[in-house]
Amino acid sequence: MRNVNYAEKKEGHWISLIEYASKKAMSVATLKRHIQDHRVQSKMEEGRYFIYDPEENPPFSQKKVLVEQSQEAFLEKELERLTFELKKAQQQIVELKTLVAFYEESIAQKSFYQA
């Protein structure tokens, strides 16, 4: 393995074993063997291994955050739209109840005068 100072390189990222294994289409067990054989640059933080990925693409977790943020923005807009539709429907219900009460009263008055 060549001797590279990964801490100084700006374009890479530290990613989890699962993300790296998924990205490279290999099993986690194979990746662990690569760590033991020093084929990949790795570090351990809080009992978890991280692999240095020298590619410039953001890691999967960062892409996931971006997707979640866009989904959150969409859901907020959808919530606003549905809240507006609910208020509109509630207003229509109040108007219809008023109309029903008016017709019921008018029917009652007609039957009173016909009797």
C-alpha cells in the first residue's frame, strides 16, 4: 500500500463500512479482510470502522440528508396545501349546515301554515 497522508487530502471522505461496501459492490466481510490486510485506509471511532474514500463524490449519507431535506420541504408544502383545503372544506360544511337549517325551518313553516 502506498503511503499517502489522507488527512491532508481535501477531496476524499470517511464513510461507514456499509456505505463503502455498497459503493464498491463487495461484502462487509470482504471489506473487513481488506482492513486487516491494510488494503484500504481505515480508522475506528466509537467502536465503528470508517473507510477513507478518495473520490470527490459526497458520501451516501450526505446524499441521503439532501434527499431527506428535499422531501421535508415537499412535505411542508403539502401540509400547507392540505391545511388550506381542510379550512376550505370546513367553511363549506358550515355554509351547508346553515343552508340545511334554513330549508328545515322553511319546511317546518310551510307545514305549520298548511295545517
